[in-house]
Amino acid sequence: MTTKSYVLIVDDDPAIIQTTFKHFSEAQSPYHLWSALNGKEACQIAVEQSLDLIIMDWDMPVMNGLQAIQWLQNNEATRAIPIIVTTGVNVDDKHLEKALQVGAVDYLRKPFSRIELLARAKTALRLAKLHQQEKQLMELSIAHKNRELSMITVQVIQKNQLFNDIQKQLKEGLHDHQALQKAIKTIQENMRLDNSWEKFKLHFEQVHPNFFALLKARCTKLSSYELRLCAYLKMNLSGKDIVQILNISNRGVETACYRIKKKLGLSAREKLTEFVQQF
């Protein structure tokens, strides 16, 4: 079963709307059509309905085509709708270029034939569908990488918790034994190794590609340790989790965050966790 495409025709000339409706009604593919007499009406319909395509006249009263395209592009709910601009034969190419720059995907010069209209509409709909599929695949990929990132983080937390428990048991069991002290030292050194960090960093940069580069561009004085802490804040990890991962005290985390804020030039009121979300 062929899926119906929802198309809005926008023109201040009712005769052109009628002709355009006729062309679409003669197409093999099914279309559900709306109409509007100016850009303002078009924007309202676009917000209220789930549209697949808008065919927009350039020159209209109240709100012209260019103004409507700009409004639709600035609205999160409508910016993904492909728009084909229709123009009279006397419209300058510079104006058409402007329409394409602000968001139109194609244009038609009036009078246009049924074959040309349907071909352009079909192409615009196909490209929009491909773009949506690519976006969905990208979102699935990012979600998968986020899950992997979370798993690595949990593994690091569990490993460090295990080492802490072992240290505690050893300290409670054999206070003066030389082998005990050596074992504790080995565990502590192991916890400070960055074996898991490189794996974490690899996955983190796949999800947030420019995070470290942008932070370092903001402040070149940030150390690797501080960048690492910022990455954990970017993931919205709790203070408890960060303490476990870095094997430091709550006070240690607070001190490190204070130093980072100072290097970044943040005020006392600004929260570091909120700041790193923009990168």
C-alpha cells in the first residue's frame, strides 16, 4: 500500500491553487492537499498539520514566500519540511538564490507543467525521506555508542569499588604484614592506571566528536585530568560515580571543579556541569 504524501500549496492566486490541485489529483501517487493564500496562513497550517512538502509562491501579501521560509526554518517543528518555491518569469535569479540559501530545496517558474511539477515534488519528497532515514540511523548509532559508553563507565566504577573493598578487607585482616602493604600498593597503582580511560575516550569522542578540542580552544591550560573530569560531567555522572572512577574524595572533586572553573573564567554562580553541556 502506497503511503499518502501531505502537501501544502501556497499562492495568493486561487486559480493557480486550483490548477496545482488538479495536477496532483492526476498523479499516480496519492496526495493529501492543503492550501493557503499567504505565508502567514502557510506557517499556521505547517505547525498544526504533519506536512511532507510545501509548494510556496514567492510574491504574496501579508507574508511573502521568503519570509515564510525563514519563519519555518527557525521553527523546530517545521524546519525539516522541504519547500519548493514557485515564481513568475520575471523574478531575478539572485532572489531565487536567496530562497535556496534560507532553506528552499528547489524552485519552479510559472507557468509550470504537470509533468515538471510532479517530478520536482517527487524528487523533493524522496530526498526528504532519505534525509529522515539517515537521521534515524545516526540517532540509533549514537544511542548504541552511548550504551557502550555507559557500560565502560559502569565497569570502571565496579572495578574500583572491588579494589576498595579488597583494600579494606586486607587492612582489617593483616595490619603489620609486609606482603599486605605490597598488595595494597599494587591495588592503588592499578586503580590509578588509565587503561580504561583510553577505551572510554575512544567511545566518548564518537558520541561527542569535538568536545575536547572545543574545551581546549576555550582554555589551553586545562590538564588531561581536568579534561577527563569535564567529560564525566558532560555525561551527567553523579559526584559519587566520579569519586569512584577517579579514586579521589568528594573534596578532591570539588577542588578540581573549582580549579577548572577558575581556568575557564566562570563566575561563582555558573555551574560547571551546565557549562560543559554546550560543547
